[in-house]
Amino acid sequence: MATEVQGIEAAEAEGEGVRRRDFINIAAVSFAGVGGLAVLFPLINQMNPSADVLAQATTEVDLSAIQAGQAIKAVYRSQPLFVRHLTDKEIAEADAVDVSTLRDPQTLEQRVVDGKKHWLITMGVCTHLGCVPLGAGEGENRGEYGGYFCPCHGSAYDTAARIRKGPAPKNLVVPPYKYTSDTAILVG
Amino acid sequence: MSFPWAEHYTPKNPLMKWVDEKLPLPRLVYNAVGAGYPVPRNLNFFWNFGVLAGLALTIQLVTGIILAMHYAANAGIAFDSVEHIMRDVNAGWLLRYAHANGASIFFIVVYIHIFRGLYFGSYKAPREMVWLLGVVIFLLMMATAFMGYVLPWGQMSFWGAQVITGLFAAIPVVGEPIQTWLLGGFAPGNAALNRFFSLHYLLPFVIAGVIILHIWALHIPGSSNPTGVEVKGPQDTVPFHPYYTAKDGFGAGVFMIVFALLVFFGPNMLGHPDNYIAANPMSTPAHIVPEWYFWPFYAILRAFTMDLTIPFTGIVLVPAKLLGVLAMFASILLLFFLPWIDTSPVRSGKYRPLFRKFFILLIVDVLILGYCGGAPAEEPYVMISQLAAAYYFAHFLIILPLIASFERPDPLPGSITEAVLAKSGLTVDEAKPVAAAAE
């Protein structure tokens, strides 16, 4: 004990020793810590999508050949995109639903471009776990609400591609797109 | 550590003496799985499955390293390279079938090993750490098996990757960026395939490392036994070698017969035919199922079809998708708490009449979950999964603690030796002159 007390007194008298070493320790460990984090960032970030994956991020779709009641599958960001030409009956069905009863409340108008109510463009990716719902291909099961039906876990979407039944939490996602002419859209 | 009466390693050969002084590795092996490790004398055949799991891992490592010499981890050619292994590589079909069925038999063995631990209370003090490390190994196995199933890049591979990484997208706010980060793209692609291959090669070695910790932790208190009564003296144990090396050798023989039957007579019995169709990102198979060993957990995932809401307001607290994901992870993670959930001081189910009944119900429940997980997402399977999932959680969170406080256990034997001798109608005192006469 005696020597320790003397040591501290001596250190205080000199203004260095114990406290100076503490400072060096904290500074060195902090510096190494910041350096470690700086190295960690590229190691984690390398797993994000690379430039070539990001480059394939827009898609053009020609609408002219799609008949009313028909739908096609296009590819957007290597995922399926549903482009559907709604019939008047399907629009009426979608409009007849009381929006407040929906799991993800949206009207058909909110999901299409103004004045283009016949064209429903959504991702073909079920919002549950990412399967491709049926209903865009010829003769596929459209489920009990006449829109899309996901075979994986039984989610059913209506004619506005809104979730009506099953485990999916959200409506099929409407990607960002714009009309480049009356019969063509650019997605992305 | 060991019991004081454990045999000591005494190399007689001068070369082995020289090695022992420089690097006591043979000594380590002798004390771990040789004559230097005293083991309860009454272990039954359920105690074979730890060694068998190690054998299964070895088969996976050897066949896997060889398969990696012929496989190409590129989304463009992965599927074809697997067909190349099957058709062109010498004995390639054998190696691939051994690896694919090796995964199945690894899980069969590990599930029996886990249920052995559940029945005989192997998770209880002082072996909690053994159990915790075992659950870690189980989680690593599941991750490894999942990533391995993606590598052939068939339809089930692709959509399995989509669904499983989609689990992470259920996390609020950060979920979708996490999924994109895991996949390295917006859907499974070349980036995902490459990283899964890298990790599928790495994780088995991590598993091997954790197995060493698992065995290390086991050897501190020593192996448990069917009576659950701790070792009290030298008469309760036999050396691991030759007694249990012989018994495990017999077990390994039976294991290899079953394995060979699978590989040679039913190599695709446990697989799904859709995985022989090349991955197609534009079309989901009509019925996505994971490999059979994930079915019980898949059933729990799918059991949640309703949001958790505040009653009468319609405000969603937790969406159904997130509930399913949380329940699936919780069903495994709750095993980490098992040593503290089951507070009964009696280890072995042999002396717990009430526990034994509910243990059988749990097995039936898990089998029902497994059946529903492999069935399509329709009624009545959804309803049955919901009931079975509820029972699974009830077993661990309600029934086990209740049994512990209400049950009156059967009388325990005074020692392992007493339990063994009772089988021949002898008491310890009666047996002594017999033993003396034999000497």
C-alpha cells in the first residue's frame, strides 16, 4: 500500500505516469476501434447489389397487344411484373368494395395512373414471402376474388391486386412507372 | 477433467513418449474418447446418436469437398454442372446421392439425439452448456442445409431461397433492405448463389468447431445416463474404450445399412422432383415445400394467417406475416431456455410418469406439424397446423412448468449400479460376493 500511495503522489507531482498511460490506452483502443469499424463497412457493404445488378433497373412494356381481360408477365429488376388490362366488369368489382374493410386500404384509382383505369401494373411478387402469384398467365387460377392467387400460402388478391385473404400483409406493390406514349410504359 | 479413478495415459512406445512430451495430442484423444474417459455403464442405444451425428458430419464433409471439385457456383451453369456430376463425373451420382441423403440422415440422427436429451433430461444442470451448444449446432445445421439446397439451382432451390430470405423482409422498416443485402440483388441470382456456396463450404467447419466445445462441455460433468442419477463411484462406470467404442461401432454398422438403403434404393425418395427443373424466376412451382426436415417449422410459419390487432379498433399491432416468422424462430429459440423452464429436479423421464405422457404427446404433435408442413396451404391443414403449433408452445411454456410442480416422481434408484443390478433381481449387497468370487 505504502509504495502505491507514494507512486500516485509521485505521478501527480510529475503530472504523468498513471494518468498519461490511461490516456494512451484509451486513445489507442479508440483509434483501433474506429479503424476496425471503418474496415467492417466495406466487408458488409460488399453484399449489397453490385453495379451491374443495379444497372438493369428499368423496363419498357408495350401495352398495345394486350386484350381486355388479359395480363402479361414482364421482367423488372429480375422479378416478374404483372401488366393487366382490366375489363369494365373487373373495375366495377374493384370499385364495389368498401375500402375501409380492406387489410391494406387503397382504392383502384390510387393504384393506377389517372385516366388509365384499365391498366393495372403491379409487381408479380406476393407480399407474403415473395412467390409469383398465379393469374397473369392464360387459364391460371385467379383465386376467389378474381385477381391473383398465390399458391405458396394461399393469399388471394382481388381485381385491383389488393390483398383480400391469406397471410400476405400488403397489396401487390405498384412500382414507379410512367407512360412514354399512349400504349407504352417505362417502369423504374 | 475426469473422475479420479479414470485410467491414466502411459505411453510405452518411446516414440509415443517423445510425442507426448512435445504435443500431448494422443493423451487428449485417450482422455476424450479412449480408455481415459469413464462413462456410466448403463447407456442404452439412444446414446449412440451423438457419435452417429459426428459420423454423418464426416460423410457430409468428405462428399461435399469432393462435390465442390466438380460443381460450378454460377447461376448460368450451376444446374448443368449438377447434371454433369450426375452423368459424366466418375461415381458422381454416388457422391451426390450420398451428400443429399447424408443431409437427411444427419437430421434424422440429430432429431433422435435431441429427443433423447428431451426425454432423459440431459439438458438439466449441470449439463446446460452442453444443451445450449447443441442448439447452436442445430441452428448452424439448418442454415447450412438451407444454403446447400439452393446450390443445384433448381426450382425448389430458387424459390426456397426467395421464401427463406423473404422471412427477413417481414422485419419492420429494415426488413427489405436486409433481404436485398442477403441476396445481393432484388431476387435470388448469381450473387446469392455464390455467397451461399461460400458459406455452405464454411459452416460445416464452424459446426465441427462447436462440436468440439459441445464435447468439451459434456466431459466436465461427464455423460448423463438413462436413470438420470449421477455417477457415485468407480462401480458405476466403464472406460469409453473398448466398451462404448464397440457399442458405437455396432451402431455405426446399423447406420451405414440404413444409409446405403437410402442412397442405393431410394435416392430421390426424400427429395422433391421439382428440383430437377432448372430455376425459373418467372414461375413459382404450384406447391413450394422445403426439405422434409424443415416441415414442422414451416407448418408453424404458415399457421399464422391473422394479424394481431387491438380488439374492435382494427389497428394492426403485428401483421400475420411477422407473427409467423417470429413464431417459427421462437419455436427453436425457446429451446435455449429449456434448462430453466423445466424445474423438476428429476432428470430422467423414466421416473416421471406424468412427464412421460406429455412427452409422447409432444412427439405426436411434432409429427403432425411435420405432416402439415409438407402438405399444401389449404384446409384442413392450416387449421391443424394452428392447433398443433399452439400445443407445441403450450408444451414448453405451460405444461412443462406445471408438471414440474404437480408431478410425484417414482422413487429413484440409489445409484446406477443398483439400477443395473435390479434388472437381474439383485441388490448391491448380494452382488458383492458374486463380484468377489469372479475376481
